[in-house]
Amino acid sequence: MKSRLRSFIFILAACILLTPRTQGQDDPLKDPDLQEALKQARELEKQSGPAKPVKMSDLKKQADEIQAEQKKEEQKEKAALQKQLEKQLAAPGPVTFPDWTPATPQFKATSSPGKKIVDDEVALIQTGTSPLPPRELLAAWEAAVADKPLNHFYNDGTSNGSVTTRLDISTLTDPVQKVRLEARRAAGEKITHVNISAPLPKPSAEDE
């Protein structure tokens, strides 16, 4: 019980120590949330009997270890994505989107389809512009696949006059294929910036 309690205190305090500080809160050990957590932990200790006091140096060490482990995992993920990209670039055959990908009305390409790392995946990307507003482009895509057995999911946002729409269309059966339309127009602009992307399949365990 005491061991589990100490582990809980370490993890909770480490998470608070890793939380970004705002101005005027440069010393994480003075964080009111941390102090409150330690207060509650001490109350729990009283209920479960005496235990070894928690040292701030131990908490800092635990936080550093967690942060180091997170960086290690991030580096591992980046290396895996780079390896996947290299395999995709070396793969033979044309670089094309699924044949059911809707056409984008009045689309003017600013790049050819290319394989790139985007966020946490390798995807086929093409950028361009259209004079039509973002919501009209989204509606055109949805209308083009309305009679097809495909999943639809969209997101529509407005900020300071800028409009961004995003539509994901995917197949219902394995292997799942997905295509995304992202269209955005800033306030006062007369053109819509279009990004069409499709995640590329990840290598199987046998391929790695």
C-alpha cells in the first residue's frame, strides 16, 4: 500500500513538474497544484501509517526520467516514420490517390502529388488553390461520393474571419483507404488554399 502510494505521489508530482510554466511561475516546486497534491498525499499517508518522506529532489529526478523516456519514444517514432518514407519513395509504380477520390472544382495545382511525413504519418500530399469558398469545395466532395459505400467525417471552423474545412472520406472494408480534403481561406482572401492527402500504408511486421 505504501509503495503504491509513493508511486502515485511521484507520478502526479512529475506530471505537474512537466507542465509548461507561465510567466511568474518559473519555480515548479512552488506550484500551488503541486503543493496541494503533496498535501493530499500526506493526508493519505497518515491514514495508511508512516512512510518515508517524499523529497523534492526525488520528484525532480522522477520528472527528468519521465521526460527523457518521452524524448526517447519521440525519437523512435520519428526514425520509424523516416524508414517508412524511404520505403515508400523507393516503391515502384505511379504516385496516385485512390480512384474514388473526388475531383476538386476549379482546382489549380501548386504541387505534384508527393510522399511526405505529415504529423505522425507518411502520406501522399498535393496542394493547390480554388476560387470557390471552402464550404463549397467540401459540399462538392460530399456530393461526388454520396452514392458510394464510404464513411464521411467533416470538421468546419471559423476564426477571426478565416474559414477552414476538413473532410475525411474512407472505405468501409480492410485495407482501409482514406483521403482528406482540407480547404482554408483567410479573411479578405479571394482564393482558397487546398490540401489533399491520403495516408500511406504502414509496413507490416514482416517488412520491418
